[in-house]
Amino acid sequence: MGGKGSTHVFPKDEHWSTYKIDGIKGLEEHKNSLARDGLKDPWIRNEVWRFREVLPTSRFGYMRVIGYAAVVATVMVLVRNNVAPRDKHNQPYLL
């Protein structure tokens, strides 16, 4: 895992100052509602990543999602064909 001759490169972390809540509707509403009650959320900046519209940067990011989908589909087919109750025509009740 990362010894001599390793070609894996970790993505660079963004600097903390790049996480701004300005212009993010959900976070601004949260900040304003807290301000009305005289409160402040010092950790609100940590939620900015949830509202960004950035695609996965890893070249294997999509493969992970496709892998999970394939596992779920396989399990559903197995359940449908082997576990689901059948009607009089020997067809599963599930779609």
C-alpha cells in the first residue's frame, strides 16, 4: 500500500478557507434562523461539501457505484427467483 514504486496519488485536500456558506441557500437559511434566536453555529462550514455540485474526482468513483448497483440487482434477482411466494402459474408475486 504505497511502498516504493506506488503509482497511487491521493487527491489534494482543499484549504479550509475555500468552504464558504455564502450563496448556499440551505446553509444561509440555517445561519439566519440561528441568528434570529441569538445563536451561532461555528461548525456550519463543515456542511458545505454536502451542497456542492461536484462530481467524484476519482477515476474509480463511478465504478464503486456501479458495483453496489450490481450487487443490489443480483440480490433482488435471487430473492425474486428463490424466496418470493409464487402464484398458481409458478410466477413470483414480486415484480
